[in-house]
Amino acid sequence: MDQEINQVIQATLIAADPSQSSLHQQALQFLSEIQQNSDNTWRLALNIFMEGSPESGRKYPPQARFFALRVLEDFLENR
């Protein structure tokens, strides 16, 4: 699951930075697929949203945590 988490984190950072135009659309599409498939990806999103580190509190950047929250919202709305 660590590799999947890293892919989502990288995609959210790329999607948040439109100056990376060559990868920007790919990142948006990847994240859209994750969100549309929330029945299968909600656990991944929950890990991204909840995981913390002792020194800084939260392990992942705010963009990734916000995206994870959106995936969880879609999952809960469609249950």
C-alpha cells in the first residue's frame, strides 16, 4: 500500500502545480479515477488522511489529505 500512497501523494502535488504541464493532466486523470472508484480506494484515502508522524503531527501534505477527504466523502455518500 505504501507505493499506492506515494503515487497518490505525487499526483496530488503535481495536480496542485499547473506549471508541470506535461504531467498535470495525467495527475488529474489518475486522481479522478481514484475518486470515482471510492468503493475500492477508501482504505487508501483513510490511511492518507489519518496517518501522522510524531514530529509534525500529520505525515502527508494538506493537498493529499484534502483529496483523501473527498474520496472518503464520495464513498460515504454512495454507501
